[in-house]
Amino acid sequence: MLAAAHRSLYEAGLDVRSEVVGADYVAESLARSAGSDGEPLQQFVTETVWGSVWTRPGLDRRSRSLMTIGMLVALNHHAELAVHVRAGLGNGLNRDEIVEAIIHATAYCGVPAGIAAMRITQDVLIRELGERRDGESVREEAS
């Protein structure tokens, strides 16, 4: 019974995780850890973070992405920040909202954390959206 419940959460988590951060990224993460000491951690993360938390009612994925970006800035987790900036775009955040999240987090987390986070964020935004065009508003209306 418990094994079936875990399996159900894992499968739900795998679906959400793939939708949010991309199926290729998830497949690479799981393949990299398969048969290694990291495999149980990948299973745990997929089941709990993605299967139990990201599937909860009360917040949409867009809001969860915004919160996650702020927390990753605070924790200085740059690799995960890059993944979640890209995911945030897929979940409906626009360039300016992500930049504002970094600025807001900087006020609470400190300038060094904010500067490092902005470097990561700019790399992702340029890769995903291209350079900001001359004259393009820094504060576009939310889509």
C-alpha cells in the first residue's frame, strides 16, 4: 500500500517536474544518478518536492516559480537558479518580473548574492529570449 502511494507521488512528480523544467533536463538528471549514490536523492526530490509540493492547490506554477527564484537567490544556488529562471519563463513569468524578483531578493539577501544571481539570470534570459532591445521597456506589462 505504502509502495503504491510512493509510486503515485513519484509519477505525479515526474510529470510536473518534466513540464516545469523540461523533460530533457529531468531525463539527464535521472540518467546521471541511475545506479549511483545519488539515485535515492533524485527519487526523493521527484516524489516530495515535485509530487507533493508542486502539485498542491493554493498556488499556481507561476507563483511557485517566482517564490523558488527568490529562495534560490537567498541560498546562492546558482545552478538551480538557472534551471528555475528558465522554468519561470515557461510558467508565465516575463523578463521584467524575473529581474524584479532578483532585485527584491537582493534587498533582503545582500548585494553579493544579488549580483551573482543577476549574472546567472542574464545568461539565461539572453539564451532564452535574446538581448534586450534598445528602447525596450525595463518594466513591460505582465503578459
